[in-house]
Amino acid sequence: MIKITMTNSQEVKWQRDDYTDYMYDGKYFIIIRNGEWIGFYNLDHVISIIIKSEAIANE
């Protein structure tokens, strides 16, 4: 799971089935599904990004 908290206090949660990959390019955090960019977050508007692996999430 990926949990993104925005500067306006909005939280966005991506479950593991919703994405296949993610990346950071220096200014944006990008959620990817099957090679397509489906979530695009400008880090100027992000407070935190928490990424939980399946092993940790199931404990």
C-alpha cells in the first residue's frame, strides 16, 4: 500500500492491486499501472509518502 498525505491534509491511498510500480523523478511521485502513469503527485504539495510492503502489511 502507498499512502500519500497532501499539504491540504487530503490522504490518498493506493492498494497493491491498484498499481504495478511507482517512481520518483525529483519533482513528482508517480504511480504506474502496466506501464501507464495513473497517479502524478507534485512533491511541492505532498507532506509524506508511506510505502508498505506486502510482508509488513500482513503482519
